[in-house]
Amino acid sequence: IVTKGIFGTFLKGKAISQYGKTVLSPITQVRNFTTAVSFALANGNMPMVGRGGSLKDSARLVFSNVYSANPTSATGKIVGNKMLGIGKTPETSADAIYADLMDANRRGVLGTQAELREIQDSLMKGLDISGRDPRSGFEAIVGENVAKKVGKKLKPFEDIYQGSDDFWKYFNYNAEQAKIKHALEGSSDVDKIAYLTKNGADMDIATREALRRGEYDLDDLIKNRAAQIVRDTVPNYNAVPEGIKMLRRTPFGNFIAFPYEIMRTGSNTIAIGLDELMSTNAEIQKIGMRR
């Protein structure tokens, strides 16, 4: 018990230090947003001039995170059309954007910021202090009672920090969909399915059964493929193996998950690009060359 108490004290100090140097640091907030564009560039997704990625839609995501209940949660509700700057057409209604965000979240694209998740998890889950998930990283550090008094004022900083990550992931997600759709134009459904499922090696049982019955949804397969590319090429806390998660529970050292994710996503980006270059589809080869 004494050892666990000492260990927990050091770990809490580490978490407080990390929280202050990331979430509460204006410089780090700016750096978190500006440097995340490198993952888009590394995959050939060019803001403003690239195919399909919408900076405006990504911005809506960030603003809805900060000014409303988190739309990437199961119970969050998106804010009004006026705040989001949408609602001129049915295709850009608040409900449509909300549904798309929920779908992206279901596919594991959003809400996986490596450093923030590491801070949030390192106390409550790492030491099994409580079975209840903290509402915020700040609550995980100081406890529920203190968080009730000042946590609400700090929660928006966490939302912005997470939003910076989600901004570029959502941008990449849409850009990858657009590239895939363009590359597969004119291809037969058989060829499209073969590419989107890696010749049948990358699909779940439900998809396999739907294909067998001829009830497949190509748009859904494209979204699955785009989401997988984003999960593989942009830092994603959910992809961190248990061994790395165990290392973050030590009270010493800096962030563990993020540098691991840099190595994982860097090698994945190269591997995916090489696979695309070996495709017989000339348009997919172009995607691989840019990546």
C-alpha cells in the first residue's frame, strides 16, 4: 500500500507536469495544430489545393467540440446551424454534419489524440484509482471534488487540444475518400471491391456476408478504407499496444505513446505508398507517388 501510494504520488506529479506543458500551454496549443498538418502533407493531402479535404468542415468539428457537448461522444449534441455556419442546403445541415461526425467517430477516426489520452488514462485507469472514467484530464489529476470547482473552466482547453487533432484527421479522412473515389472511376465493381478489401483480406464477417449476397455498399467500403488509412498514418492512441501503455504508467520519462505512434505511422505511410505504387490502376499509382 505504501509503495503504491508513493508510486501514485510521482505519477500524479508527472501528469500535472504534462497537463501544464500541453493542454494549458498556449505555445503548445498552437504547435499541436500547426504541426499536425505534416501528417496530411506526408500522405499527399494538400490543404486548399488538394482533392476532397474540406478545411471548413474540419473547422465546424472543432467549434462544435468547444461550444457544445462533445459531438464525438455517444450523447453529445451538435450546436445550432448559425454557430456552425451551415444549413443553406439539406446536404450541409447540422444533422448531416453531425451524422457524418458520428460515423467518422464510429470508424475510429476521431477522439484519439495520443498525448491527451495518455494524460487522461495515466491516473484513473493506470492505477485503478476508480472504475469511473474521468470527465476530463484535469479531473483525473485533481479528483472529482476539486474538478467541480475549477474543471469547467479548463475543459475547453482540452477540447481545443483534442479539436486540433480531430481537425486534421477529419480533413485527411475526407481527402482519402475523394482520392479513392476518383481513382476507382471507370473500374468494375469487382475491381473496386478487390482494392477496397485488399482482395478480401481486409473485411469483417458482416461485409463478407453482404458481398456474398450482392448487397454491398461501395460508399461504405470506401469510408472503411479511408478510415483505415487515417488510423494507420496519423497518431492514434487506440492503436498503441499494451506494452507501450504499460510504460506510460511509470512515474518517470516523458510521453511514451506519441513517439511510438510517430514510428508506427511513418513506416505505415511508406508501406501504403509502396503498395499503391504496385497497383495496376494508374490513378492509384499516382496516389502512392504523392504519398
